[in-house]
Amino acid sequence: MAQRSVKVYQVDVFTETLFTGNPAGVVLGAETLSESEMQALARELNNSDSAFVLPADGADHDVILRFFTPKNEVGFVGHATVAAHVARLAAGDVGTGTLRQKSRSGIQSVSVTGTPDNPHVAVTIPPPMCLPPISSEQKSQLLDIFGIDTAALDPKCPILVTKRATTRLMIGLLSTDLLASLEPDLEALKRLTPHVGADGYLLFVRDAHGPGTFEARLFSPVLGIAEDPVSGNAHGMLGAYLVTHHLLPVTNGKAHLRGYQGSSMNRPGMVDIEVSVRDGEPSQIVISGTARIVFTTDIALPQ
């Protein structure tokens, strides 16, 4: 029987150490797959997200990426974007330089530098919107779900939803010890999601490892992700949130943060965020980091 073949990479993102950071699947040559096969393969790989790489179909971009969770297709995923371009660099499908990536959420500029053994990828995306703070009733429900007392909240950080292709609710805390100890009621978070309009909950501590550094945890049970190890997209949203609320210094039109996440899952990682600021508002986000390839394999499929 004639067969097709795709090359699959398992990549640990936002880390220099194998088996840490945020794992993502990458499938090269995905133009041979149907949409249902992409979904089935993402379910089989069982990462929080997998990226499927296809050739460009227009002059305004250089490559197409489609992103699938084990349950459904999503518009854009930061760490899977990094993983895809690290895999492409390792496979010799792309060199270093800047390229345009098309996804369901638009066209992103991607910069690839370094070597296959020590790559670096930076992805430019538009900033999210910051919605109004949630109601006092919703805030009370959230604190109960997370087991947090009001006194544990960072008073400078309003609890609100940031929205772009996805939605993340921001909650600032004062203590990294408290952050590490959280064991939220995930089913209650699912039930609360339609009421607050957030499909993920980012809890963070400012200046956790020095000025401009943040320790964070992200819970997204409604997406089938109990806890996300290291999220580039959520940290990009955090950067915009912090600039909007004057909680991150801006120099020459740029603000920077370094996010640490994943320690609670024994998968620590680090992501760098640059926020371009115009007239006091975030105008552009750059998510950047490195990654390591865990393994690669070829999967044969029937014609």
C-alpha cells in the first residue's frame, strides 16, 4: 500500500534544558494531511498544543502554521510557534533571518537567530485589549476558588481580562510562596469561565527574581489544560497589561519583562517580552525565547 510520511518533532520551549519548559509537537510537511488527520495527530501527540507547518498560499507570507490542541484548532499559540521554527531550522527548511508566518489569527513577523543547537526565536504580535475590572461578586468567587485572601492580592494590579485571539484574566499576588501553593478548584474555574469571559487565569508576582521579572502560573481547564508550563502568549498579554497600568518602566518607547513559569510542574522555563509603547499605550508585543528538540520521528500514513 502506498504511504505518505510526515516528520514530527517534540520540542521543549522557553528552556535550555531537556524535559523542562513547555512541550509542543511540530509536524513538518502537513500539507499532505487533512484537517481531521491534523486533529487526530494532535490528539495522539497529546501536548497542550501542536503546530502543523504548511507552504505559503499567497505572496504576503512565507509559511503557514495551523495550531491544534488535543480537542480543537486554535488561532495562534506562542510556544508552538517558537517550536515550529526551531524544528524548521533543525530540518534545514529555513535559515536565520526574518519571515512572515500566516495563522488563523493573522500574519506574524518571526525572527530566527542562532544555530540549530542553540536557536532563538522572536515572534511579533499585536497587543491585547484590557477589559474593565471584574465585578466584586466575581472577584469574591475567584478568591474562593483559588483559596486566596484579599490581603494576598497585589493592590496595584486590578483583576481584569485581557483579550486578543484568546482571553486571560490577570491576578497579581504579593507572595511567591502563596503562588507556588495554589491548588484551585478546576471544575469551579470551568463553571466561572463564561461569566468572567476568560479561558485562562494568569496569577503572577511582580519583581519575583529582581526588577522586571515575574513568577507566574496559568490555569486553563476550560481548554483542557489544567496548568500550562510556560506561556509566551499569556506573558505577552501580561506585558501589555502592565504597561497599560503603569507597572512596567518604559525607556525609549520600549518596556521589557522576563517571565518565569513552570516550577510548580517541575518544568521551569523563561520567556522574554518586549512591549513597544506609543502615546502611553502598548502598540506591539515581541515574545522571544529558545527551545530544545527532544526527539524527531517519521510517521507513515496510508494514502
